[in-house]
Amino acid sequence: MSGFPEWSPEQRIIEKRVLEKIEESFRLHGFINIETCGVESYESLIKKGDGKEIYRLAKAGSGEENLGLHFDLTLPLARYVLERRGELVFPFRRCQIQKVWRGERPQGGRYREFYQADIDIVAQGELPAHFEYEVPLAMCHTLKSLSPLGLGAFSMHINNRKLSEGFYRAIGIRDVEETLRRIDKLGKLGVRKTREILEEVAGEKGAEACLDLAQIEEKDPERLSERLEELRAKWKVDSPSPERDLMLEGERDAEAVLSSLLRSGFEGARIDCAIARGLDYYTGCVYETFLEEDLALGSICSGGRYENLISTPKQSYPGVGMSIGVSRLLSHLFSKARADRVSPAAALIAVWSEEERWRSDEVARTLRERGIACEVSPSASKLGAQIKRADRLSIPYVWFVSAEGEEVKDIRTGEQKEADPASWEPDPKYAADIIVRE
Amino acid sequence: MSGFPEWSPEQRIIEKRVLEKIEESFRLHGFINIETCGVESYESLIKKGDGKEIYRLAKAGSGEENLGLHFDLTLPLARYVLERRGELVFPFRRCQIQKVWRGERPQGGRYREFYQADIDIVAQGELPAHFEYEVPLAMCHTLKSLSPLGLGAFSMHINNRKLSEGFYRAIGIRDVEETLRRIDKLGKLGVRKTREILEEVAGEKGAEACLDLAQIEEKDPERLSERLEELRAKWKVDSPSPERDLMLEGERDAEAVLSSLLRSGFEGARIDCAIARGLDYYTGCVYETFLEEDLALGSICSGGRYENLISTPKQSYPGVGMSIGVSRLLSHLFSKARADRVSPAAALIAVWSEEERWRSDEVARTLRERGIACEVSPSASKLGAQIKRADRLSIPYVWFVSAEGEEVKDIRTGEQKEADPASWEPDPKYAADIIVRE
């Protein structure tokens, strides 16, 4: 089934470790874990998503087709917040790690079923600007926590919708959303093709100006101000106007995020005016994150601020959130790290004969009660065959049971010692079960 | 969306703890964790499942309808094993904890989307009989590990297909599978109605005999032999025959499981000849598990041995497995346990003013680096309001930051002390975040 990835037991060890690390980082940052069901009403999905990519559910002999699989975790959050707005404490810091489904064409790092790991902070009424740096900061810490699993340097690219929109409006572009959607294709289509599709909505001059803005990528806040100043002068939009003010507001908000990430030691942070994000609900800062050694993988962690996505007629719930594409990240990490274990067992308890299997069962029970994982040999075959199973499953120890006394053998070193199931501990060196390739 | 459960943040804490405990127990028993994708080919699902309950996937404007959501984790295991039979080490001990989907009518404890937690041991060629007690034993340990979360006493009911089949054939029943399917309804329909539907396939006398067998429930292995002896004598099938031998074989296998569970201290184990299990692929022992204080909940952990479910034309892969209905279990546990926390944060770091927010951010960073979860106050509002947020999220401490020195207040006791973010630890009493009701 193309696009529906399934990992080997060894790869699954890495996936689980990645998910655990992400979850632990979210916990440290005080995010409340929730899970939503995998389905949403088809109507709500089709409103925000691409119909061609949404999996709709049907049952044989039933008209029930009003459900579909969620394609992200943001729409489910919106519904969850509205349904529980009376009981949640706002600002609501939530994290959510689940699979989502998109019927896209499968290709490198893109799957039809994949894990996303999201954090969002949703306020009631007003969302303070500092959350626009708190969320990417938490994500930088989270990605950093994956470096023991082989994740290399990453760069976080920050833009602000107000900055782009202010400039677009100032130069006379009317359909801002469509322009953003088209500028979003820049990385994929390249400058020439993007210019062509931009000209359709922004005219020749407008397309040129949009591409000019999109060229601006800066790590130095001061230099950024200068370059945007120059841009405004070049396109003659530097005199005071509501559009220029909107642009300056966006500039200031993006710059605050950049400064805070740099202050926290994330050298990979930068303003990148080409970042548009395809979704129409973003209203403030937007973010994308790239692995420096694998740019072709695309963004591994993206998001932004949204003002009106979650709202009732009386109240809006603005938020800011980011999402890690965990499965995409894994497709990269599998080339960097490998599991050094197959079975979680620290010891295989040998069996002399089926009549005496109960002795091995007893040892296993004592070890498990002490938190030591083990398995009892499936058969009372020759010891060599039992040791071979341990070896193939990378179980480091084989335990020999007898009425007279117990012995345990480290099958990697060959060392064999007397041992008591009530006190024996495996060598801590065997706890490291993931090896990062140099 | 009826039947698609979604928990509050507090309930989710309990769900996560239950899932963690189950996973840890599976790990201790040496089961290898895998995950399969949520979809299977629709053809393979319809072969083993009830078409009315299977969710089929469709995409707008696409003919692609050959996929459906898995309704259990056994069929996916079968496919996984066959696809990877060249690389897996047999017997393959696998565990898998995932959501499954069934379009059933939602009712107490029955959902359309729910978690299952499965263990299976799959062999290549022959599966030794001892696995038929090892799997239920692991499940007993696993369920027992949930008692700190409020799970009470449970009884595990064991039967063996060979026992039932041998008896059915001996008394002249031809359609054994259909008879088993109908006897499986006994708990739901009661004796009178079950007798009616049994008579359709087994005749009047056959129905009476089937119900006679189904009455046998025994914890004492010796008494069990006697009662089955009496039954055979009553129905005149006690002289040697292949059917009687099959029955005796099943009796012996079931008794071995019972003895081993009793020896390990699981007093709730018993042979129950009414246990049939609806699925046609079981060939040996079958199991169901009930909570003593909530029998109406139905079986919370079921399974059995299957000989031919996983096979190629050249090789069969017999297995034995059991599955915990986690979501069903939760619907019970939510009445027994409650979370004492909402936010995972141990401390809320107060903020004096937005200009000084960076100081609070620094404290948070130091605490997080030491593994202490915290959140920085969302606003520099009055201290009372900040403390109120901590209280509503059940965050036990509020941290006061200043250039001169740090203080931390236990908002439950009111105690306030100087503290250093580089060394402070929350009181371990606040680590217990789930309270079991007396």
C-alpha cells in the first residue's frame, strides 16, 4: 500500500524513541496532552482541506458518509476547544501527537498516513504576542532534544503575514491570499515559473515586487530593517500609510521572535520573507523549519498564528501553533541512527526440558517483578540453539536455570557468572539501544 | 459524533497512564512493539470481518476505494508477518497498541473508534502448547498492573475449541462453526432464546447437549474432569472415538492453562465451556476476561489460539494472542480513578512585567533543562490572577522571579521559600497525579 509506511521492529524502536522525546519536551514546556478521534465531519474537513486529499468513510449498505479522516490536528483542536470552551483554562496550552491521513501522491518523505506532533496555545479573546516566540522556542528545544538520535542542525525560517500583506497591499495587489498561495510555490517551482503564475494575479510589476520581497532572508535584525527600508524605497511605498504600518507591525513581530530565538542560542533562526504557508487562516507569524543537511526533505516543523480559525459568533479564540512532521523526520533519521536491539528482553531464560519449564518461568517472574524484561526460551532445544535465538534478537544475556544454582552468560563477551534473580542487574551499557552512525 | 469517544485533559491523563502501564508490562514479557498502518485492503477486511461494520475509504473524484480501516490488530499482524517472514525471528513475540474502528451501534463500553492492546506469539511451523498459557499469564500480569489505577478483581474464562468441537461432533452436530457462533450469544440472549437458535442447526437434542456443556464452569481441575466425564456418560459419547479424543485433548490443554494461572496466584482463572468466541479462526484455547464488579461491561481481554490464520501455500504460522479492549476498560476506570492534575507543569513562573518576562523565561529554561516541567505565566497581570491560573490548572507551585532573588510558593500549603532554579525540586508528594476513589 503505497504511502502507508510500516516500520520494521528495529525502525519502530527509533520511532517510539522519537515520539517519547517529543512528548517529554512538550511536557516540560507545560503543554497539556489531548487526543481527538481520527474522524471529523466531512463537511468541516472539506471547508478547510483539499477535497482530493481527504479520505471519506463509507460503510457497506449504509448511507453514512458524513465522516472523514482528519488531515491535520489543527481542525480537530478547533472543534475540541469550541466543544469544551466552558471547562478549559485559557490560554490553553495543548499538545497532541497522532496520525493524520492525506491522500497525496506519495514521494520522498511524504506519506498518506503519518504522525504529526503539534503544540498550540489558544487564548480566549486576545493572544499576547509573546506566544509567537514561545511556541517556536519550545519547538527548537524539542528538535534539539532529538540530536542524540542523529538529528543534525536545523534552521527555523520566520515570516509574518502582516509584513507580506502590508507590502502586497501597498504595491496595489488586491488578492493577497492568492498571491501568498502562489509565492508559497517558490521553493518548489523556482523563480521563473513562480513569476509566471504571480503575474496572473499581481501583474508584471507586482510579481517583480513580490519576488523582490521573497529574496529577503536575514539573520541580523538590524540588517533586516535596512533591507526592508531599501525595498520600500525602491517600490515607492515608504511614505506613511496604513499598509506600510501593517508591514512595520509584521516586521516588528517577526523580529521579536528572531531575537528571542537567537538569545536562546538557536543560531539557525532567521527571517525569510519567502515563507508564505499554504493555509489561509494564518494572520501573524508563520514558521518553517529545514534540516541543513537535507533541505530536499522540505519543512519538518511548521505553523503560525491564526486569529479567527476558532470562533463563535460572540467570541474568538486566537492561537499560535506548530506541527512536527514526525514521519517525515523519521525517513531522515533512519539513515542516521539504528537500533541496537530487536527484543526488549535483557535476558533469555534457557529451558532444560519442558518438565522443568516452570523453573524458568519462576526466574522470569522474579526478574519482571524487579522491572527487568526477559523471555523464557520458546523450546527446550539444544543450548546452542537457545543462545542463537538470544543472539538473533540481540538479547545480551542467557540465563541458565537449575535446581542447584543459577548462572548468567553475557553472550557478547562470553563471560558467565553465578546470579540470583532477586538481585541480578544487567550491565547499564546494554541500556543504550540506539546507535547514531558517525 | 456518537461512538467516537474523546476525553477531557484529565481523563486523558488516566488513558495515557493505562496505555503506559500496559506497554511496560508487555515490554517486561519480552514482546516486540510494532505498529501497522490504520488501513488494510478492503478485500482482506471483508473476508474476515462484518461488512456492515467496516469503514471503507473513498476520496472525492477518485475511484480508489480498495482501502478500509482495520477493525482489529490480528489481521494486520497476519499481513505484517507474511510480508516480513524472511526477516522476523520466530517464534515472533509482538505487541501492538493502536486504535481500531468498527461501525457498531454505540452503547455502554462499545465504541466505533477504540484502543486495543494486543500480544501475540506467532511460530513458523509448530507452536508449542506452553504459549497457550504464557499469553494469558502475561495478560493477567498486565491487568494486575492496572490495580493501582483502580482496576478491581477480574476472572479469566478459558475454553478450548477442541473440547467443544469434539463434543459437538460426538453428538452428531455437523456445522460446528455455526453452532459455536450461536452458543457465543448465550451471555447476551439467555438460555431460552439461545436454545431456539441452536435447535435450528443442532436439532432439539443437540441444542440440549450444547447447553449442557455450556453450563460447565469450574475452577478445580479435578472436579472439571469429573463433570466432563458425567456429561459424556449422560450423552453416551464416552466410548473411545476420534471425537472423544479431540475433546480430551482440548480438556487437557485448557486444564494446563488453568493450572498454570492458578499456580501463579491468579485465583480468578477458570474453565468455562460457554466461551466460544465469535471468530472462526480459533482452533485451540480461547479466553475471555470479566471484571467481577462490572460483568455487564463484557469481556475486557479476549483471544485464543489460531492454527491457519497466517499461512502461505507452503508454510503455516500458528499463533496465540489476546487483546485488551482499552477504551472499554477506561469507560470503567473513569468511575474509579481521577486525575489530580490538569497541567503537567510543576511550577508556574510568575511575570512582573512584560519587560521583565525574559527573567521568567530564563528560570523556566533552567528548570526544564533539569527535567522539571513548568510554564511561564501568560500575562503580567496581578499576582492573584497568576496564582489563580496555577490553582485552576492544579500546578502546585508559583515561582516569583526578581533581580534580587527567587522565591517559590506552595499554593496548596501557602508555604513560601527562597529557591534556586539550579537546584530546586518539587515535593515528591505532588508526583502522584492519579487518585483512586475509595
